[in-house]
Amino acid sequence: MEKNISLPVGESNLLKEIRHVIDSARNRAMQTVNSLMVQAYWNVGRLIVEAQGSGSRAEYGDSLIKNISAKLTHEYGKGFTATNLRYMRQFYLVFPNYHSVSDKLSWTHYRHIIKVQNPDAREFYISEAVKGQWSVRQLQRQINTFFYDRLLASRDKAGVSAELKRKDKEEFNPRQIIRDPYVLEFLDLKANPSFYEKDLEQGLIAHLQEFMLEMGRGFSFVGRQKRITFDGQHFYIDLVFYNYLMKCFVLVDLKMGVLTHQDIGQMQMYVNYYNAEIRPEGDNPTVGLLLCADKSDEVIRYTLGDSSANILAAKYTDCLPSEEELRRELRREYDNLSALEE
């Protein structure tokens, strides 16, 4: 925990100046990386469009993207999936003139903007996002609530604009650049799981990883803070295992507060994704294990890939630690880590 150190006036002023230098440099670095990434992806889109040619070669075009994606992913990592290449292609088609692209917005901003069909609305969102320094979340919220259409249709334009200004402004922290998966992929850097976890959560997840490998039968570790992406949104699964006895993936997510129906729905989404996109043909449905760690309660929820998978539940329980074992271990480790933090 950071200590509250009182500095003399002279040192305090010096500290402010140093902070300004560091923050300014980080902001410039962020803008430079974003600008270069947007420009690079626009050019990738241009090359794909030029190679695909006319619409009569659509089948060839789709095959081209898949082939190029496989090669680029092997050489540069998962930032060049077929889906991402299609976004780059669409980016160029929507903005065939690069001079109409603002270097103040990130690639993630543009992934949302290119879905707006109305060209005037697109220009409006670009202008307002730059002027208001909107975060991606703010931009997404305005698009999803049809802010442009409401402003256009409203007689009280000042009132609608005031609604936007009343929203809490999300100030950008330059350090967020190291958390953006698109930036990490572009720079060929690996994400550090500690970016996304608190100390207590990190300790519990690390212990759960060891516990599952020790107490479960047939488990092999796949990854921690495993990222999956839907439509430009990133989700992180705390732990992913593969069980060679059950022939299925096992996903584990830890929630520190009270378990909600949104948590259960999110785990179901993870399970459905793995079943549709990752599970090898012939494997059993993915298992989701949702753990709730709370000082007053521990909740264990199992989620199976589909309703017919319930017949496999008995087989799963032979390999997974029992609910009581998980509950007891979660409680013991929670208490140990909480005592260390006090």
C-alpha cells in the first residue's frame, strides 16, 4: 500500500512537474502507437480489397482472407484472425480516403464506428469522440443509445446535448495502453495477468490452479486469464484446463462478491464459446466451474455445455474435486490471504 508522504512545498512542485513530463510522454506514446496501428490496419484493408477485386470473386476473397490469416497468425500472433482482417477490409471500404481518418482515435474506436451505417452519423461520432476525448466505452454507449438520431429528432437539442455532458467523464490513464489487447498484439507483447487482477484474487486463482492440478484427475493446465473476444469486447477466463479423462475443457472463474445471475450468464457464454469455437470434434461438452469467494459464504456452480450433457455429470464428478473439497479449500485459502493483507 502506498504511504502518504508529506513533501515540502519545493519538492511537491518538483513532483508535479515530473508527473506532467511523464504523463505527457505517455500520452504521446499512446497517440503514436494508436496512429501507427490505425494506419497499418487501413493499409492492410486496402491491400485485401485490391487483391480481392470485384464482387464476382467473393468466394475467392473469403478463401484469401482465411489463407492470409493463417499465415499472419503463425508469424505475428492472434491479432490477425480472419475476423480481424475482415474488420480491416471493412475499415478501408468505409474510409477509402485515409485523410478522413482521425489519428486521435484508436483502432478499437474505429471497430465500433465502421458499424454505423449512416455516413453523417459516423462523421458526427468521430467529431464528438475527438472533441470530447471519449473513451471506447463512452463511444459505444452513445452509438448504442442512438445519440445522433435522438439529437437530430429532438426539438430540445440543448437538453439532449446536456444529457451527454452530465455523464461521468472517464479520464484516460496513459498506463491503460499496456492493457489494451489490440495494442499488445500490434506490438507483439504478452499481457501480464496481474494487470487484470487484485492481490487477493490473484492469490486465490494461483492457489486454485495448483489445487485443481493436485486434486483433480486427468487435468492439464491450458492458461490463466485466457482472453476471448466478442465484437471488439474482451473477456478473461480466470483458469482454463483440459481434462484428458473427460475429454473436455474445464473453465474456472472466481467471483469475489455475491454471485449474480449475470455471472452465471457470463460463464454460460464462455462455455458456449468454447463448445462452438475451441472444442475438438468428438470431445465432450465444456464444463464451467463458477466459484464465489465471500467472507460469509462460498458458492460453487457447475455449468455444462448443453442440457443433454447432464448425463455426463456423474462422469465429471469422478474427475473434479467435490463441492465440499472446493468450498473447504477456498475458505481456507481466503482466510490465509486475508490475514496476510491485514
